[in-house]
Amino acid sequence: MKNDTVLLEQIVTPEKHSFIRKKENLKGTIWKLQADAVVIGSGAGGSVAAAELSAHGWKVILIEEGSFFNSENFPEDEFHALSSMYRDGGVIFEEKGQASILQGRTLGGSTTINWQASLYPEDHVTNEWREKFGLSGFTQKENALFIKQVHERLNVHTVPESLRNENNNILFRGSQSLSVKPESLKNNSKGCIGLGRCGLGCPINAKQSTFLTYIPDAISKGATIITNMRATEIVDGKTKKVKAEFSPHRFKKTPSDIFEKLEISAQVVIVSAGAIESPALLLRSNLGNGLVGRHLKLHPTQTIFARFTREVKMYEGVPQSIVVKSPLPGINGHNFWIEAAPYRLSLATSLIPFFGKAQFETLKNYKNLQAGIVLARDGADGPVDSSVEWKFGRRRVHYQLSRSDAQNMLLGLKTLAEVQTAAGATELVFPFRRFTRPVSVKRGDDFSWILSESPDTFFAVGSAHPHGSIQASDDMAKGAIDGNFELYGHKNIFVMDASVFPTALGVNPQITTMSVIMNRARALASLNHRDSKKL
Ligand SMILES: Cc1cc2nc3c(=O)[nH]c(=O)nc-3n(C[C@H](O)[C@H](O)[C@H](O)COP(=O)(O)OP(=O)(O)OC[C@H]3O[C@@H](n4cnc5c(N)ncnc54)[C@H](O)[C@@H]3O)c2cc1C
Ligand code: SF4
């Protein structure tokens, strides 16, 4: 097999359009192609699906809206990274400002800019999928083959203690001195030296994002990868058509002679645009039942910043190496976890719930701040009442934290405050709007008051884990896609990304997305794609 760097040179970036035009003698602004399958999106789901189908001899074309960034051209500063590699130029805002969501918009999707924590849900979650949604085959044991293959390809391993940074060490030490037990996290890197730039793209290609793994795998088996093309519509029919339009690099001059539009005819369409954009694409294409876009899960987070008398430098080192799980049973199997967050200055500033001088003073000594986050497994009160809709030519996200999810969040914040003070924090910045400055704290302080806080005073929840917005079920009254992830009512249109989960994962989603999608993509791939009776 050719080496991965050579394979990446085959990616069709805008600079190559002119050459293709000349070689194929193509005129006009529309480029027309044909494939067995077209995959829309190159993140955790799409790249794995493309690699599986290509490996089985399918002619695959994958299109990605974002640009191709890699270690040679990742933006150096946070401003340029957010605006060119993140969706909506940095943050997707919920319609009423209740949530701010981070997602990648670059080759490799969110895996290119994620923080690498590598987890799989506990069996009570996947048992719930089988019992309530008829979706089987995904307990840790049942899906073990696929989890193992993903772990091997991505070099998933426990983060060594030598690479644990102070941001995570504080969680480790603070929770050890209480009755809560810290656990080490696994991540997907090879040769990581703890530069702490994961969120901006790893400058030494240590993080094993999909653009370095499954995308080269797909190319090596003949797949065509086209960046800077945004799918605008899927047209159903015996042969499907995916229409896309050119999506320029935010800061680079667009070459002359580019194709402004792309039309791909294919037997099979795989929608892998992520849990926000996949439902938006299906909705604007008028495809699917009333559950497309419903029950969006966010794995909502809240942050407490803790001030220490020494340097923490949350932005240096491996972002996440410790998790503190709730010591309590939780509500209906829904619980909270605590992790560290490697916020750089813009994100940190946006998460401080007060302004002006108090905000400036808080951030002045930013390197002494530690950031702990509480992540709640949403859905404790039943199906999450949140959605993605397409209305008046625009995608809109609606999210409402339910009462029990908020209760779990408050329990988590109380535990996090105890952990941070046990580790020696002197001030805490709470995510409640009523506070106008940090609160002085000391070891042993009682934080029971947090449990009486009203969710109405919460600062907007954050999320980097949107999922479950096109949920799967063998019953079309409960899901928008069936157990093979095929869209109800639309043969040969599949959804293969983090949208498919019927209930919230409760863990960071990348490994679950890859291994669950690999499972179903391999089943699809093994069908003879030229035998239309089987497809
Ligand atoms: C900052 C950050 C940190 C994270 N940290 C972790 C972590 O530590 N551990 C973990 O497990 N998970 C983490 N995640 C989440 C994880 O990366 C995602 O859950 C996972 O990548 C989701 O896979 P996906 O295929 O659904 O979507 P994505 O990986 O987001 O890929 C979707 C792709 O589709 C493209 N696309 C969208 N619309 C279109 C269109 N119309 N046409 C063409 N292309 C389109 C997008 O540009 C994007 O590249 C993090 C995410 C972020 C943003
Ligand atoms: S911590 Fe640094 S070296 Fe390690 S994967 Fe992240 S960006 Fe790369």
C-alpha cells in the first residue's frame, strides 16, 4: 500500500479543478460524476463508511464541505482555526441562546480538531437501544470486533502518566482525596508530545484523525475524495443524485476555473454530515419521516474555572487524560461525568458568565486557571425534546435542558467544585448568570447550595458532542432510519454518522460513531453493489 502522505496528494482540492477540466476536456461550471456510492461528509462516520465500501470494491466518491488542512497548513492561532475549521465560523448557537455547539468543518470533520478521548458506552445504554428501539448488536461484547479494529487503526491507548497535564492532574488529585475515584482516559495518538494544540489540528500529525487513517484507507482502495463541496440537495429515485456547490476556503483566494457545482449520480447515498447538518440536508431535500431532526442529544456541559496560586496552563499538554465518574446511581440510568477542558483564550472568555472589569481581572492571570467540565447524559426525563429544523432557508437548532438533566448537571457541578477545592483552588467561576465575579473558596467548603440553583440561572450549556438527531429503530414510529441505518421510505439512502443513536451515549462519541458505523457499513458493503435486487 502506498504511504498515507502520498495518498493524501490525490485529494481533489480546488487547486486541482483546472487540471481535471483540461484532462477530461470539461466545459462550464457544473461537474458531473457517477459512482456506486456517494458519501457526504468526511468525519468519524463518513470516512469509515467510505473506507469500508471502497475496500469491498465499490466506486466511492466522498464530498466534504470544508477544506483540506493538515500539519503543513493548520492555522497557527485560535481565531483562524475556529473561523476556518469549525462550523459557523466557531460556534453553532441554539436559537434562544440556550446552547453553544462546536463541530468541525474540515477534511476529517470533528476528528481533526477534537480532543481525542476514546470511549464506548456502558452496556446499560446499548441494552436500552435493543429493548426500546430493537437495535441490536452494539453491547461492548457484540461490537467488540469493530471496536478492536478502530482501536488498532487509531492507536487507541491509555494516556501515559508522563503526559498527564496539570489541568487533568488537579482532577486526579482532588478526587483522590475525596471519595470519588478518578480513572485514566484512553486517546488516539501516535507519537504525541503534549503540544496541546489538538483543537487547532495536531501540528505533528500525532492525533490519528480520520484524514490520516480512514481517508487514506479509502483512497488506497480507489475512492475519490473531493473537498470544498457542500451537498445542497439529495434527489431520490432509482438512481440518486447528490447536488453540491463550491464552498470556498475562508482565507485563501479561490483559484480561477473552479467547478461551481457538482452533481453525482449514484445507486447509494450515505449521509454523514454530522448530527446537525445531516438532518438539515435531509429536511431541505424533503426526505424522511417526521423524526428526522428530532430528539437531538447534546451531552451538555457546564464549566467551572478554578484559580490556583500556581501555573496550570490548561491549554498545554494532552487535553483529556482523566475522567471522574459520578459516584451516585443517577436518574433513570442518566448520570454525569467530570473531565478537563483545554480552553484557549477565546473559548475561555466566552464561557465566563460576567463582563467588563470582573471578566478582565479573571482572565488576567489565565495561566493559573484550571477548567473542569461536567457532562450530563441527556434524556433522564424521556426522549430529549430538542431538534434541528430547516426553515426559511436556514438550519436552526433548538435545545432545552430538561429538569432531571439539569439536576444531574447541578450534582456534577457540586462534585466538581469539591474536587477543585480539595486540590487547592482559591477561587471558582460558576456557570450561573447571577454571579458577577469569581467566588473565594477553600478546602472543605460546603457546596450544597449548588443543588438549589435554578436551571433558569444557568449560563448556556456547551456541547462538542451533538448526536442522535436521526435516530435508528426497527419501528418507524420510533426512528427515522431502520436497523441498517437506511432512511425509512427511501431505499438506498443511508445515514452513517453520530446522528444514528436512539438514546444519549453518555460518553464522548468518536469511537462509538466509528465502530457502530463500521459495523453497519461493512454489512452494506458486503452486498453486491451491482446487484440492484439486493440493494
Ligand atoms: C472541539 C471538539 C472536541 C471533541 N473532543 C472529543 C473527544 O475528545 N472524544 C470524542 O470521542 N469525541 C470528541 N468530539 C466529538 C467527535 O469528534 C464527534 O462526535 C465525531 O467526530 C462525530 O462524527 P460525525 O461523522 O457525526 O461528524 P463530524 O466528524 O463532525 O463530520 C461531519 C463532516 O461533514 C461535513 N459536512 C457537513 N455538512 C456537509 C454538507 N452539506 N456537504 C458536505 N459535507 C458536509 C462537515 O464539514 C464535517 O467535516 C469533539 C468534537 C469537537 C468539535
Ligand atoms: S497534544 Fe499536541 S502533540 Fe499531542 S495530539 Fe494533541 S496536538 Fe498533537
